[in-house]
Amino acid sequence: MSNKRLLTKKDVFVAWRSWEWFADQIQNMERQMSPSLARMMWHVKDKLYPNNPDMQKDLMYRNVSEYFSTEPVWGGCIVGVMLAMEEEKAKNPDAMPDELLSSIKVALMGPAAGIFDSLFQGTAVPIITAICIGLSQETGSLIGPILYVLLFWGIIGTASWLLFYNGYKIGIEGVEKILSSDIKDRFINAANIVGLVVIGAMTASSCKINCGLTFVSGDLSIDINGILNSIQPKLLVLVGTYITYYLIVKKQTKVTKIMLYMLLVAVIGYFTTLLA
Amino acid sequence: MNLIQAILIALLGYLGAKWSISPMGDMGGYWTIGRPLVAGALIGAILGDVQQGVILGCAINALFIGTVNVGGVTANDINFGTFIGIPLAMVAKASVEEACVLAALLGQLGLFIWNFTKIINVTWIRVIDKKLEAGDLDGVANAPIYGQVFHFLLRFIPIFVTCYYGSTLMEGIMTAIPAWLTGIVGILGGMLPLIGFVLIIKTCIKKSIHWLYFVLGFMLLTNFGVNILTVLVVGLVLATIDFNYSKKDGVTNE
């Protein structure tokens, strides 16, 4: 394996800028930030696969077609890792299965969002804001807003770039280590396990399906949703996941169709109060 | 408030919303222009009273200071509260307390629009898939730009209309959103992410037995209420065990 870098520090900076600029800009319920990830890869596609439209298309496809979501500002360090992995793949396409990329991505994105949502949104920003509000709330002076902008960009903006760049560097080293030994298949398996456990938790936290039925007979009312939840909290989400999996994987149903089904289920469910 | 002021505030409101194309995206938009503290100063400048703008901005910012959007799920929408609440309070010479109540109410409306945008944005995913199939890579990459249409309209129009025509019209609109629409959007919004998650599970599940890992992660959250870091550690422990005790790849030298 050659040690020649395909991307310069400037390329990584361009990628970071693209990511921060467009990370959330087409937020959608189905794949969240994946189009933004693809846009970032688009900036480096000519560096990774010069004059190779097929590979460039694969690169875009890999990144746009799978769900991706994390905290964009500091959690971008994960995106740095993704960039590093794509670079390694471009250098050595056969040694690096698509699976390895997606399993690492899946295993990292949830925890990164968890850590950085609380560190960035929950800690750093409130502290800075509280200081600045304190300076201006009585007097209405401009010191507060100006200091906020300076602190935000000086601390949080700088940290965002450093995290991204270090994520990229760590990604390169880590991936090279994995690829240079004979642990690749076992590593993919292990990464898949982490990915599945994390995705299980993410599904539980971001999806909700509630049954709205209540049987009333005299003073007695039975809340079906409560009963279902006492069997297993969010049982319907678990069932829904399997049905969706069955349709997509076993029946090869198109995603557009599944969304129409879901719309239908939501409309019928609402009016029959089956769902709430 | 005259037409130009209302347009400027609505544009500023769009730029300061999460997911808008502002300088450096959310960092320059939502986290800078969109903070009530900063927005208050800017709105104040547009309306000719910076000091009052900053005071109102500070009060509203304090109200939203703990707002954290975890995993794409939003607790409250800071945008309408800021860009409708502050201007209206300034024009109506409302007290800081009244501005806060208005902001909190508008936050709820913003939340509805937030979810609604995220659902209709799924149509762009179909566009992206088509463009990708046709080999139009630039078209795929530019999706975050042309995909702004819905988001822009859903942010600009409510802010502009309310600032220009006053709050009575906004109240009319808020009551005009039928309960069934809110209900259906809520139900659909809870289900749609399943598609994305399943598309990932698809690549991770090799054998049916692997579902156990998924269910474990699910239950760790629902039944034990642990945070995502704990989930990660459990996953890592299981992965380490699997890594150490599964068969070695190919020829081993050990």
C-alpha cells in the first residue's frame, strides 16, 4: 500500500467547509444528512478518482443512499473519519469493502451525536450565551451580541475545524492499521455488532408509533397503548421496524411505495384512532 | 412596520433558521444570526431601536437557553419566537414578559413547520435518486441548495405575513391548521425514520440471529433508559467478545 496522500490539508479544509455549510440543508425524515455527506464527497471526487466517472458515481451513491445523521458542528469529526476512509478506499479499492465503510459510519454517528449534542448544544453554547446575556440584559448594550459572535467563532468554530481535521487524521491511521493486518473480516463483523446495537437505540429514540385505542365500558377504560407498552415499551416501533425491513429486504418494495403505505397507515390510523 | 422592514426581517429570519443556507450554514445562521441575542440587535437595527432589540433578545434567549435538539428531534423552535416575537413586541411596545409568552407560543407553531418541512423534503430524496441513476453527479451534489425551496417558503412567508399584517392574522392561521393535519403529520413523522434505519440494518444483518443485537440496543434505551454512550460501550464489549472468539480470517500466523 502506498503512503501517498490523495488529499492535501487544503482539500480537507474544503471538505470541512462544505460539510458545515450544507450539513443540515436538506434535512429530511428518510435519510437526514446523507445528501450533505454526498455533497462533501463531490468536492473531492476528482482528487479521489481522477477521470473515472463510474467510481465517482459509486462514491456519491455510497454516501447518499444510506441514512446519515450526527451532530454537525462538533460531531463533524466523524465526517472527517468518513473522508479518511473514502481516501483509503480510493487508494486501495479492493482491500476496502463498502461494508467496512458503512459499518464504521453506523457505529460512530449515533454516539458522536450523543456526545456532541450535550457538549456543544447543551454545554458550550449555553455557557457562552449566559455570559453574554448577563452583559446586555439590563442595558441593551451591543457588547453581549458582539462578544457572543466572537466567542462562538473563536472557540466553537475553531474547535469544529480541529475536530474534523483530527477525525480525518485518526481515520487514516486507524484504517491503515485495519487493512494492513488479517483482521479485516472479523473487524467488519465486530463493527456491524456495534452498529446494530447503536442503531437499535437510535431507532428507539427517534421513532414513535402509538396506539390511540381505548375501550370504555362504564367506569372501566382500557388503554391499549399502555398495555402494549407494559409488554415492551415502544413495541409498535419494533414491529414497524420488522415490517419495513420485511418489505424492503424480502419483498424488494420500492422506498417510494413504502412511504405511500406509511402515509396511508397514518391517515387511516388517525381517523380510526388506531394510531395517535 | 413598513414593507421593506418586514421583508428584511423575514429574510433575516430565514437565514437564522436551522437548515438555511447562511454563511457557513448553521454555524453562521442558526448559531449566530439565529440566536435571539444577536437577532435582537439586528432586528433592532432594522426597526430603529437597537437597545430595545437587545433587551428583548436577551429575555427570549434566556427562555430558550436550554433548548437542545437531540438526534434531530427538536424540543422547541427558537426561530419563530425570535423573528416574530421580537419585532411584534417592539412594534406593539410589549413588555419583556409578554414577548416571552408570545415567543413560547410561536415556538410551538415553529415545531409543527419544522416536522412538516422534514417530511416534504423527502420528495427531494426521490429527485436525488433519479439524478444519480442518470449519472448527474452535480445535480446530486446541489440537492442541499435547490432542496431549500420548501424550507425557504415555510420560514419566509409566516415571518413576513405576521410582521407585516400583525399578530391577529397569525392567530387566525394557527387556529386554521386543522387538528387532523397536525395529527397525521405527527404520526407520519414518527414512522418515516424507520425507512432510513432499515436501509442501514440491511447492510449489517447477515443472519437472522443478528436481530438480537438490534433488539438489545432498542431495549437498552426503552427499558433501561441508558444514554447512547452506555449503548456504545455495551456494543463495544459485545464486539470485542465476537472479535476475540470468532474464527480468524484466512491464514493466521498465530
